[in-house]
Amino acid sequence: MDLGPERPPWKFSRLVLASPNLARIRERLEFVRGFFPEIATLTIRVGLVRKPGVLGWGSLDPAEPGVWVRPRRLDRFTIAHEFTHLLQARGLVPLGERACDLFALARSSLLVDQPPGYLKVPREMLSLHRLNTAQGKWLHEAARRALDVRARGDRHYLKWFEREVAATWRVYGKRPMELAVSPA
């Protein structure tokens, strides 16, 4: 049964198509998209961020899903954050940048390669710019626990996450972490 042509996964802007980083952009987007089955059937517009200081941007228009990325800062977490905005546009994730960060952290530890930009985390963590595997896993697990707190009806789950991260960081610091963080 022929249902017509398959929808392409991406619609790249002229700037992206002309970018020397096109292959790298596509590879990173494809990798992260694999963790977002909710957007598997969408054609996502992809552009380049040109504003200084902005790492990415995700459309909140469900009819026109799109992300804009910075080719030289293609962090997996930034892409996951922007894809989470596409979920927000569909009502699958609560609105707001902090909620977007938390839901992106909770998606997979493989996507946590840099600290979140909107959730409050210790200043020393922000200075790392890159997280090691143990730190990414730790943030992912703390985010999952925060979503469990939310599921139990606590509307302050974002603050819970921030307090949990701050308390654990005081104990372990930036050392490679085999963390056993206290349960909620």
C-alpha cells in the first residue's frame, strides 16, 4: 500500500546547506533525534543562530517545527533542549525554559554533555563547560527523580532539583562521581 512520498526529517535553510559544518550538524541532529520518538514523523526546519550569546532556538509553533543551532557549539544537550521546545509546542512538556532544561536532562544521560543553562546549578559546574560521563549521568538521574517528585504532585519540582544538585555538589564537587544521591 503506497501512502505517498515519505516526509523528509529535515528542511535545512540555505545557510545550513552552504555551511562547511553541514555533515556535522546533520550527524548531531540525527543522534539526538533518536531520543525523541515523539517528533519522529515531523519535518523539522533547521537554521543557524546568528545572534551572539545564543546557543540555540526552538520553535513553539506546532505547525512549523524548527530549531536553530550554532555550528561550532553543537552540544548534545543544547540540541536536546531545543527539541524539548518542540515537545512543549505540542503540550507534552510544561512551558518554560527551566522545565525545558529539566525534561531535556531527564531524556538520557548520553545527551548531558554540558550543564543546563536555565536551571540554577553551582557556579563551579558552569565553569566546566563540558561534563564527564559520570557528571552527566548524575544530572540525568537527579532530573529523573525531580520528575518523580512532580508526578507525586509537588509543583516545586524544579526547586527540588536545584537544591538536590547544590547539596550533592557541596559533598562531591567536580570529582568524577559515582554518586549515590539521596532519594526524594
